[in-house]
Amino acid sequence: MERGMNKIVIVKNRTRLEELVRRYNTIEQAKFYIEHLGADFSDYVREDRQYKAALEKVAAVAKENARVLEIDKEYIPNMIFGEEDIVIAVGRDGLVTNVMKYLNGQPLIGVNPDTARWEGDLLKFEPGDMEWLLPMVINKNYSEKKVTMAKAQMKDGQILYAVNDFFVGVRNHTSARYHICYNGLVENQSSSGVIISTGFGMTGWHKSIMAEFRGMAKAFQMGDVPEVRMDWDADILTFQVREPYASRYTEANLVYGNFTAGEELLFVSEMPEDGVVFSDGMLEDALDFNSGMELRIGVADRFGNLVVN
């Protein structure tokens, strides 16, 4: 099981306790703040201990099999992964998603550090499973689930990937102004932004918007609207325009649609400032999208590789 120059990368989150200490400087001040609000500080302590114990267990097994690097989630955008690296995300579903978009086919293992507290579709394993799982992954004897990603590219060459979805709009979610081009049709729009979802993201922001639409359809006695489902590896993206506003200058016809691999959704910004494109809810890792900038979104040339057994 020689790993050579490749490695196992363990990605971790700060716990709620660590975030509080970071904000209030000491654990005593953090405790005073929480208890002053009438909350149970001991729950923060228990969660922190459980998470760190899980990390230690995963790291101990990993070090028996390969070189190991532990890294906080916030540094992932600048991380350079080797082609044969194995990545372990210890945390909640959102951590697995946010790590996956920076990978290019490397096996990603989602570990649930606290099954009594958290659950998730992507957290397939517990810390104790690493003893039998890691040797299998190192020897490429494992089952995987492919995940289609989306790719956003600016005219100046900047690129961002998404596992769940992209948001195109204004940073503070006020009215966004842009031109949208879909299937050869062009429309000038004003809206609360556009969501572009992968098959994997059908249960995310897309589902929330569709819930509102189904509720409106029911209120207007238009009948049931079926929930859209799509396989994780489907080479299809879906866009939804949030709260489009029709006026003398703007239209609201291109508000929903699908496009496949080889096709693109094109935007041109008319936002003087605060225009933004971000993916998977990570506003801190975003692209500016201001007046005159051109954006193309399509199925990505890379994929996620989630270990499932």
C-alpha cells in the first residue's frame, strides 16, 4: 500500500465552540456569552469533544496507510491536490459538497463524526469504518458514485465550479440586472437572481424555489406540480429565475429551462457594482460580475467521485 508522493487529505471544520472562542478570545468569555442567553454551553463542549475524537480516530488510521495532511475548510480553495490523493471530509453534508467542487475525480470520503447529532446523504461512513475502508480505496477496490458538476467561466478566464448550484445576481440579494441568452433567445431581465442547479442540487435551492411554485399553483387551483428529480451523474443543468420583474425595459419569459453538456447559458451583467457569482452557498469564494462582464455556465469538464462502499 505504498502511496509514493501522493497523500490522504483530511478536511475539517471548526466546531461551534472553536468559532465562539475565536470570536470572544477565551472559552470563559464564550461560556459567559452563551449562558447569558440562556443556552446550554455544555452542548457546545460535548460537540467539540466528539468531533475532535472523531478526527483523531480518522487521522490515526490514515497515518498507518499514507502521508497525511490535515487542513481547515477555509484553505481548500487554494489547495493543490495530487491526481492520486484520497480526500476525507469529516463533518456535515455541506462540507463534503464544498470540498468536492475543488477536486477532479479524486475519491472523496464523507465521514459522520457524530451520528447522534448529524445525518446526511453524503456521510456514508463513521470514523471506525476507516480501518477497513482506507486500504480498499488505496488499492482502488471500492464503489463510487459520480457527481456531475457545473462550470462558470468569465470572459477574462476566471473559472468557478459548483456541485449543487450557482447563484448569479447581487451580493446583497437586491434586484439584479442582466441579459440572459437561452436556446438562441435573449432577454433583458431584472430579478432576485438566477439559480443554476445540477442533478445533485435538485434537493437544494432548486427544491426551495419549486416548493413556492407548487404552493402558488395550488392556490390558483392549477393542479399538482410534480417534484423534479434527476440523477447525480446526469449531464443536465437547470436554471430558475427568482422573482423576475416585467416592465417596459425588462421581460420575464425565460424563467426556467434545462440545458445539457455542450450547451451554455450566457449572461451579460448590467450591475454597476456588487454583481456576483458564487457556488454551493460559499459567498466568500465568489466571482465579481459587474457591468459589461460576460458569463457562460455549462456542464463542467470535471466530476465528483464520492466513495460509497
